[in-house]
Amino acid sequence: MRNRAIASLAATASAAATVVATTATPANAYGDLPVVGRESTGTDYCPCRYNDMIDGTYFHKDVGGTGFKVIHGNASRHAVAKVEFHPYDEILYVYDVKNDGDTLYYKVSYEGDGGKWGLYAAPSTSNVIDIRKVNLDIPEGRRVTVTVYDDKAMKEKVYTIQGTA
């Protein structure tokens, strides 16, 4: 009887440890978050359309601008997140396309005006695709840098890309 109680306690402790380990996993559980799609384009001669497995991307004409999109995937190369910068109206779109209780964080910065920056993430809902649209209101011609992080504290950098407003 005593051996059964000890075995039961050990099994319970092991199960609890497994639950804690599987529910507290950050995005780095995906491994190195490979880029499974990327486009960067000057928007002088747009409109331009780029298809992807999520919803596609459409850039408007904006002379002097450089827009981009990056899609990150998991180890199996299935899309988990996407970010787009649109020079026309300086719009940032961040997507979370996997309902796994996790997201990526996007630090957007630009030089000038004291080096302003902001940190953005897609909303966390039960929708298949979560999208946050941000009007950055960056002055024309400024270099825009988006740094992707695995954590809100910005300690685990995943990727960096630049465009032009």
C-alpha cells in the first residue's frame, strides 16, 4: 500500500511538471523561428501585390518608400506570425496566425525626433488570425527598423528588417 502511494505521488508530480513545462512555453519553443516568406520592395512604381499563405500583401505607390513583409514559421515551416510595413501612410500590420497562446513582439524605431520607438504585438484572441494595425505617423524619408522579439522584455531577438517611410 505504501509503495502504491509513493508511486502515485511520483506520477502526480511528474504530470504536474509536464503541465507546467508545456503551458509556460514562449515562442522560442518553435526553435529558431525560420523565415518562411519575405518581400522587400521600393514602392516608387507600385501598386504591388505579393501573395502569401496568410492573406497576401498590397503596397500602394509611395515615391521614395520601401515596404516589407516577413513571415515567421515554426520548425515544420508552418506560418506562426507575420509583420508588414507599408510606407504609404506609414502603417504597420502585425499578425499572429497560430492559436498557441503565444505571440511575437515588434519594436519599431526610426531615427530623428529623438529616436522614437514603440513595441507592438497582435491581440490575443481565439480568432484563427489576429491582426493589429498601427498608424506609425513617421515623417517621410525616415529609415524605419523593425526588430522582432520572442519576449515582451525584448531579450530574445529573432529578426531585424528595415524599410523607408
